[in-house]
Amino acid sequence: MKGNTVAVCSPGPQEVQQMVREQYTTTTEGTHIQRPENQCVYKIGIYGWRKRCLYLFVLLLLIILLVNFGLTIWILKVMWFSPTGMGHLRVTKDGLRLEGESEFLFPLYAKEIHSRVDSSLLLQSTQNVTVNARNSEGEVTGRLKVGPKMVEVQSQQFQINSKDGKPLFTVDEKEVVVGTDKLRVTGPEGALFEHSVETPLVRADPFQDLRLESPTRSLSMDAPKGVHIKAHAGKIEALSQMDIIFQSSDGMLVLDAETVCLPKLVQGTRGAAGSSQRLYEICVCPDGKLYLSVAGAGTTCHENSHICL
């Protein structure tokens, strides 16, 4: 569309003289001077098809403006925009507050996430829930992954504290520390340890048996100041398929009891004298093996010493 055209006519010499004459001519009452008619017509504006196109364009812009305004109002209403936020999402001075349930399709980055005072915080996913901690370089320094079959924690140290801040359970690459006063294992098979265990006390529940066993290897109990095994209301059994060895390097072995029974000791040949009394004496071989020999007026160990061979 071209711009407006203005026609301008320049006056000739005669017109100039006429204008001067009109300027200085005085008229009296009743005198009529006929002025010359204008020779040029000045037309300013847009006419024809250009004018109709301009009106059509303005009308189209007005329609588009109304449609955009209606869509903006509809979006604000559907998305629940308000001066304080959008829908259940509220913007506060402490951050963002989200009411109700929300679904995140992409990773969520936040410094702190907590629920309301009167409700709990629920994190739910159809696959797994992963929480990562990163350093300033973007590297993952800690990870908590809750999957359908396993809960995985990846960190240099894993620690569980009580409400008072006391460590209850600590795990790192070197050791596992249980900070509670008592560790209780309620499984029917007990606790399985592939390596050594260091503890000041091993005790069973009341009226329950305590068993320490190693099905395929040896069992060792070491203490610098002694190992105490007590059964206040029962008995202590030590069963072995091979040998049971009691060894004291600087002390002695004391069997302090009213009755000491060795029911399966090898017995020597019973002699004629004293056979009806069923009295025996305990004999010791040079290698420390014990055997029974029928008691007599004197010792009879040398008579049955062939058992030591």
C-alpha cells in the first residue's frame, strides 16, 4: 500500500499580483469584488481498494487480538494461575509449596524437601526411586536407590542415628559398627558371619539355647583376659566330629565339679581281683591319652599299657 499523495499547485505571476491587490484593496459598504475561483483541488487520504484493504487488515488484527485474549484467559483459568502461584503450587518466601499429589516426569533438583506438619512425605514410582547427592563438579557422591527388589545405598559411609543424634548403625569400607546396647537376631537360623566377630558378650534369650557352630570350618574364641562360658540354669555341650583340645600354655586345666564323668574311655582287661567291686583307676599314656584300668591293691596301669601303643 502506497502512501498518501498531496497535490500542490504553485501560483503564477498573475495570481501573485491578484493576491497583493486583494490584500491592500479596501472596500466600502455595498462594494462587491468577485474573487477568482481556485484552480487546484487538494485531496488528502486513502481511497478505493487501498482503503478497503486497510479496513480489512485492521479488522483481522482486532479478531486475532480478541482470540489471543480469550485463549490467555482460558489458560489462566485451566492452569489455576493466581498471584501466589499456579494450581496447587504456591510461591512463598521460603520456596515452593505444593499441595496434594504431584508427578514429575524429569529429574527434580532441590535443596530440601519436607512435608507438612500434619502429614507424611510419600515418594512413589513404578520403577524405582533414586536420590543422588552431587558435588560442585557434578559428580555423584552419594546415592539412595529404592527398587522393586532391593534398596541400594552408595556412599563412603552409611549411618543411622537415633533421635538424640547417637549413632545406632554405621557402615564403611573397613567396619560395621552397631551402637545400640543390644543386638538381637530373631531368625530361626541365627546370624551367619563369614569372618571374625568382636563382641564383649554373646547371650541367648531367656529359656532359649545358645549355639556357636561352624559347619565346615573351625570355631575360635580368643580374648586377652580370658573366655568365660556360663550356663546358670542348664548345661554346656561341646560336640565335635574330630578332636576337642583344651590347651593352657602357662597354667593348668581345672575340672572343678562334684562328679567328672568320662563314660567312653577305653577300658583295660579286667583282672580277677577286685572285679566284683567295679573300681577303676585312670591311667595316662605318654602322649596324654587316658584309659581305664581295673583297680587293684597296687596300680595296674602298666598291665594295660599296651593301649598306648
